[in-house]
Amino acid sequence: MLFREVDRKLDMSLTISTKIQSSLISVVERDYGKLPVYIHIADGKALMDIFLTIDKTEKFGLRSNAYESIIREPYQILRIKMNDIPGNELLRDDIMSIPSLIISYLYIERGRIYGRMRFHHSDLPSVNKLIEKVVSSDATTLVDMGPGSGGIWEINELNRFLPLSVITYDQDLPEEWKFTVALDIFTELKSQRSTKGSYNLIFYGSNGMEQIPGKIISKESNISEISGTSEIANELWHESSSRFVSRIAVFGKQAEGKARTTIILPRILAQDQLVILSNIGRKYYDKGFKITAFRDYSYDIWQWV
């Protein structure tokens, strides 16, 4: 199964915006255009990475003890605590509690953070409760909601202002995922958050979804939500997060008897991710780990992802 076959199953889109009031307000209110944002959430700790464009005359970027940062030209990636962002529970808890909702990407523009999301129409009641909370807040606004254009369209849009890369790796199918052997499924990481090594995934299928030990989102559309992990995925998550490596989307499927994972991430971080994966590959060689693709993002990848 390919992602393009299930892409439009999350048939609705949602965009909300929250005003930022933090120690970085003087920075992000400057007109940088769209600044990509990524949120890491692991075991209750939430961090936000902001991709700040480095001015050609400021090669070493901003310096402050208020936040961590790394330079990956043409960006300086600033890391701040989510506790410094008002309404962070909206991004962390309210949104993530909606079973089918996936954050496509986040960005800052003129002092506001925007979240673009996709979800299945069966979750409209939950989304409407979210909207009720949004419109009652002075800092947060509803920007857009309605039929969506799909994940591929969202990734193409992000690639316009943050060039992306694609990395794919194979591994032996973990024991805890052996129940999927007889199923034709495709998975998408629901959120970039971890709770005790477990991650939420959206399962797209063509049949047999009742065999999946998770929450059925839509029997008609063959979509379920499930929590799970693997030893390799858990190590990759923590290593990537600690090294500022953000991942825009993570997809999974079975291919040639293996579990195949595809990561879409900012091009400026692709080499960092490759180093992490190479180190993991040496450690888990006996589990059939191997990198099978590494290239710049283009629309052509949807012929095989």
C-alpha cells in the first residue's frame, strides 16, 4: 500500500493561531516571514524548536542563555520550553486527544504560531468542542476549517519554505507488530510525542481493521488509532530529540517481509538523522536494519512511499 492510496482518508483540515507571549516575543515579532516550528513531547516534557532564519550579516545568529540553540545554515534552531508559551495545553493536550487529528506542520508569522492539521470527519464533534475553547480565548483564533486537500498537499506546501529530505529504513518486523502480517495497512505517526516509549499511530487499511488492538476511528474508512513502539523506534526518537532533529512526518508499512519506515524531515537536518540511523544500524544489524533510501524531497517519492 502507498500513502497516496489513503492520503485523503483524513478528509478535513483545521488551522488555529495563538499569539506568542514569551521571552522570544521581540525576536519572533520581527518580520522573518514564515518560521517553521517543531514540538518535541516526551514523558511529560515539551520543547519547541523554532527555525529562525539567520541574517547574512549575523552568521552566528542570536546568543542568549535563555534557550539552547544550534546553527544549521541558513537557520538557527532555537529551543524553548513549551511552558513559556501561553495556551500550550491547546497544542499539547486538547489537540492530541482527538483520535484522528494529525498536525501537518506548525509555523510562526508576525508573533503568532499557526497549526495546520488534518482529521477525519467522524471527529467533528470533538473538533467543535476544541473550537468552542478557541473562540473563548483572547489569544487564540480559528483561522480555517473545512474539507482538506490531504497530507501530500500539506507536505508540498511546507517544502516551499522549508526544503525537505526523505530517509527510509527497513528492519525485521518487531514481535509486537506480528499481528499485521496478514493485513494490508499503512501507518502514520499521529504525534511527535512519547509516553513511556509508546507512540500513537494512525492505521489505514483496506480490510481486517477489527483485528487491530486499538481504537476504531471509522469502520467505513478503515481507520484506527493504536499505541505501540519498538526498541529501534524508541532509541531513534530519543536520539533525534536530543540532537534537535525534527521529523515532519513518519510513515510505516510492510515491504518484502520487513517493517519499512519513511521519515520526512528538514533537509538541513538530514545528515544529522543519517548519522543517528547509521549508529543504530551498527547496533541492530542482527535485526535486519538497513537504510534503503536517502534523497531530497520531490513529488516523485509518492510513487514508492
